[in-house]
Amino acid sequence: MFEEIPLTRPETPLLDRINSPADLRNLNEDELPQLAHELRHFLIYTVGQTGGHFGAGLGVIELTIALHYVFNTPHDQLVWDVGHQTYPHKILTGRREAMGTLRQKEGVAPFPVRTESEYDTFGVGHSSTALSAALGMAIAARMKHEQGEEPARRAVAIVGDGAMTAGLAFEALNHVSDVGADVLVVLNDNAMSISRNVGGLAKYFARVLSSRLYLSMREGSKKILSQIPKAWELARRTEEHMKGMVVPGTLFEELGFNYIGPIDVHDMKSVVNTLQNMRDLPGPQFLHVVTQKGKGYGPAEQSPVGTHSLSKIEPKPSVKPAGANRPSYSNVFGAWLCDMAEQDPRLVGITPAMREGSDLVTFSERFPDRYFDVAIAEQHSVTLAAGLATQGAKPVVAIYSTFLQRAYDQLIHDVAIQNLDVTFAIDRSGLLEDGPTHSGVFDLSFLRCVPNLIVLAPSDENETRQMLYTAYAHEGPAAVRYPRGQGPGVDIAHDMEALPLGKSRTIRSGTGVTILSFGSMLTPAKAVADALNATLIDMRFVKPIDAQAASVAAVEHDLVVTLEENALGGGAGSAVGETLHLAGITTPVLHLGVPDAFVHQDKPANMLKECGLDAEGIEASIRARLDDLSGPTASAESG
């Protein structure tokens, strides 16, 4: 058991010999527990150096070793659900010495990436995709095998228990049995609700159910008893009843799987033996393993939620940095939600498994009857809100930008078309350290085209509070999108006042250039506007856009600059361009935002710089455009 993060690289002589799963398979089985110990120690050390997802990886170390030991990877394909649990997998598949570059530019990606390794069979940043992907791989493998193109291969989907709550996972489960594919589903269960089933009887039952003797007897008995009227049906029901008393597998059996488990995955011998028994079984197989999130690291075992992700271990400063105690945007939302709930008994808070991340902990404790965590079920969260709204409730859906993408159909069909009074608090907008799977840079584009929906983009902490109130007071669908982390440090007014819909605010007046800033870009825009003596307008609303302010600014200046931490295609800048075009205004327009490319992992400040969205890059782009406009072809230039 480790109680603190080691600051120096641990001695790992056995792990250092493993440069690929082929090396792992050369070990004796009795060496595997020592390998697990070294791998756990190494993972704790490396994540302490880089930061990253932590608890889930510690929980699947024995499982990861066993899977690569039993299956012939990469010919047999492991498909991981979510990337949180794949750090041990990366270490064992040739990336051990590169783990110090995790989440850095051009370093090891925080999630499986197909271009990074042949062992990363499917790219994944969010949950519940592994079953569908593994089924597709299994069907393709069967086709190739039947056509004589390659030897038979297995597809293994490793799915977290939280991921099983998503509709996509159940859609795939339903289809697997229909196809009859050779797929092994490994359910990684780190919840505590079934701990009592993980004992000697359950271990014994798992070994028996997966043994060749049992399976041979079962098939032989089926052939014999099927000749006797009603005998096989009675035997089958008796078997199901016995299984149901010992294991919670009846659901998966009914879906057509051969269910085994639950087993304690930290018992290396047990999990290896069970996987060896199941490896060559035909048809859909289901192995239920129980893991302990944060296994082997005391603080993570005691607080699995708090150590889901770990920040880089830094020397403690003698003096706290300025702004260290400022609230994050999520904190601002959490405080607003509680204040609003005190005023309005109709308010209901909903989140798809982001209670801590979206800062709903206090709300859930103070207003438990009005709090609903629907687990990893983004689509359900939105339609649940729609149903509540039809009955006069005032639902607020707290959801990350990238997670809302999964519920886009529900947002349109179930909320917007019916013009229902649902408020969306969209967290984690903009560029994030984990890269393209988690950066929220498409929401302004996919939201502003939806009729009936208003879209607000606050630029600081107080604007966030006031805009949340504005969206909530609006009788209809409304979305407020805000970034991760802290704001610029603006004082937050306790009193709340609804802003006039579609009205911007002028930050400073200047000449020549006008900068129309949306959301988080206001901070660097201020420095640029001062340097260029430009007019700066905080647009506040993406929809409805302040058409009057944009038009007047365009007429009175030589260049209009739009600025957003969102994809340029169809974003806020596009809204300005459309507005000016409709008004017949031909003032040149420079659109600055996230380019038409996926921006890969790095520090957010570096990602902004790469996109030219730091103050230096913004100023350079504006000066370059002004130089172009002053040339001989200026009369032919347009936005």
C-alpha cells in the first residue's frame, strides 16, 4: 500500500523487461503479482509527474496484465471503454519510458489513439462505445476468417460499470446476441453494491461456470435431456435460478451471453485462470470483475471520486499565488444554483454523472428531492428535463460541452421544437488539456442554428452569474456556456438581474479597428484593444446576436474582428458575418477562432497560442490584416 506519491522513479526490474505484451507472455504466471506491484508503483509515480486520470488505472492493473497475458494482442483486439483505465495498458505496450510526456504536446495521449499504437484498437475519449466497436471488429474478423484471409481473432470490450448506464451500451448488448459474434465483454465493476458477492462461494462458482468440464457436461446434458419432454426446460430454469441466487447475471444471460462472475480481479491467479477458460469459448461471453478504484494508493482508496484525476505534484510555494482562492466558473454555477433554488421551488438540477465536476455537491445535499444524477446518460438527462418542463418545473441541466454533443437530437426534438423552458449550463467550453475528445469548441456552432434557443457566452465570473439568471428567467430553451477553471477575478454581485436579450456592452472605444469578443476571449482582447487603440465590445449573446451594435461598429471602423474560443465554422463570428451581409455592409471582417482542425493535447495556454488566440497572436493577426488592407488591392478585399 502506497500512502504518498513518490518523487523519484521506483525500482521496477521486472517491469523494465516488458517492452511489449510478447515479453509479458514470456513470464511465468507466478511472476505476475510482482509485475502488478511494480506497475502500480510506476503508475503512481508517473501520474504524479504529469497529472492525469488516476484511480481507474490503479484498479485495472491486474486485469490489464491478465488480458495481455492470456490473449494474443494485438492480433486479438482489446477495446477499452473510456481512456481513464488505459494508462497501465499504455505502459505495457511499449510506451513505458514515454509516460513522462503524458498530456504534453506530441507526447503520449491521455486516451487510446489508433495512430499512436497498434495496441490502441479504437480511439475513445468518452464512455460506452467499446461494445459497439468490439462487435464491429468481431463481425469483420469473422468475415475475414471465413474468407481465409486471416486466422480467427477475438475481440474483448472492457467496460466500466458507469458506462453500462448509457443507452449506446445497451443497444450494443442487444445486438451482440442477435449476431452471435465471438465477443468477450469484461465488466469492470468498481462499485460497492455487490461486494458481498465477492467471496469464496462466488469465486468457486465463477471457476466452475467457466471450466471446460462444466461446459462439456452442460452441452452433453442438453443433448440428452432435450429428448425428454420438458426435462431440458426444467433443467435450464433450475440452472438459471441457481445462478441468480449467487450472481447478478440473469439480465446478461437473457440477452444471450454466457455470464461468469463476479470475481475479484485483484486475485491474479483467479482472473488469469478464468480468462484462459473463457478465451476460446464461442459466441457472446460476459465476465463480471470487481475492482477497487485507486487500488494500492491509500488516499485514492479512501476517496475514489476525489482522486479520479490527479494534478501534477508541484513543490508547495511559500506564498500562495495571486488569485489562488478565486472561485472557478463551476463554483459560480454551483453557488448560483443553490441561491436560485432557495428563491424558486420549481427549480430542478440534473446532471449526467458530473456532480463533482459541475459543482453540484452542495445543491445535492441541500435539495436532495430536486437533484437528479442520471449517470452516464446524456440523452436521458435532456429528455428528462423536457418532461419536467411540460409539467411546470424549471429544470437546469448541468453538462459538459462535449457531453452535450451526445444529446443533440434530444435538445432539438424534445426541447427546442416544443419550446420548453429548459436551461443548459454548459461547462468545460473551449480548449482543454486532454485534447480533442474533451475540448468544447463546437457548441456555439451547433447551438446557434437551433430555432427557439438563446445562447449566452459570459466573459467573467459576475457575467456568468447574471447570465445564468437571465437564461433561467427566459421562458424557453436557453444555454449558457462557460470555460473550465478560474475567471479573471471580477467581483461577483449577489443580487441578480436579467440582462436585455441580445444586447452587448462596450468595454472601450477606439478608432480604426473594432473587436467583437465572445465569452472567454475578452481577457486577451482587452490587452490587444489597448495596444491598437481599438474599440472593444463584449458581445455577450451569440443568439440573438446584437445586430445593431455589430452593424454600427462595422460602419464606423475600417476593420471588424470577431474573436471566439470556438470552431470558426458556423460559430459566433459566422453569425456576425451573416448579420453584416444581410445589412449590406461591406466592411472587411477578420474571423479569429479555433481553426478547422482537431487541436491535440497540451497546456490550454499553449493550445490557445497554437491557434493564435493569445494576446500576441491576436494582435499579430490584426496587424497583418491591416497591412493587407493598406496595400494596392485593398479595394478588392472583403471579409
